[in-house]
Amino acid sequence: FTAHDGAAERQALIDFVDFVTTRLDENPDLRIYHYAPYEATALRKLARRHQVKEGDVEFIIGNVLFDLLPVVRNSLRISETSMSIKKLEPLYMDETRTGVSNGADSVAEYGHYRAAAAAGDGETARELLDGLLSYNEYDCYSTLKLRDWLLSIRPALVPA
């Protein structure tokens, strides 16, 4: 779900919530894994800003979103100063990131995308947006791989 202006952002939120609630009807045990509070905070801000789906968003945050950061904090010790998911990736990812590699860079890159789009440079804008979409897709893949890895190292006595 992507958006580049307020109206599209509102619609993307509505579409996302509808997407999740439809899947919840099909699978009541659905979980959406994420890392750190950003996603819950962003969903709340969007729902409040656009005054739509606020109750549904709160339900999703309270019952569907599952933050892996507390699991990591309470079960792992690593030789890094940060528990950032990027710092954990060498433990469970076979490949390394290329292109945009962190949130701050993605914000700057989005600014470059907007400038290229405003200047009418469609080819550059498309390349920049594709890079951002790849970065976000890799983050999703990394979160899934982290979840799978955490399950694989879970002590045998802990029930699934």
C-alpha cells in the first residue's frame, strides 16, 4: 500500500485495514509481525489524521500486530550496542542489504523521488521508488526471517 499525497494516504489506510480484516475473517489467529513500535504508532497517527478506521486500527494493534523487539530484548544478547533489526540480520539472513539500508536514508531517498517526480523525470523517479519499495520489501522479508529464526532457537520446553 503506497501513497504520495493525503487523499491517497487515507485510501491506503482504508485499503490496508480492509485487507487485514478480510484476512482475519478467514483466519482469526492471524498475526502481523513487526519490529519495534513504529508500525503501531504510524497506524494510530494515520487513523487519527484521517479520522477513519480508528476502532479497527486499535483492534489490529491490540490483537493482530506482534512486536518481535520485546522477544529479542528478553531472549538474546548480542555484541552490538543496538538491538536494531539491521544489527541482528547477520544472525539469520543469508544475504546482505544493498541500496537503501536504513530508515533515515529511505526518508532522504523519498525526498529525491519526490523531486524527480516533480521535475518530470519519470525514469529517475521510478528507479528511486523501486529502490524504496525493495527496501521495504526486504524489511518485511527480514522480519519474517527473524520470526522464523527465533522460533527455530526457542528452547524445547517452551510451548509453541
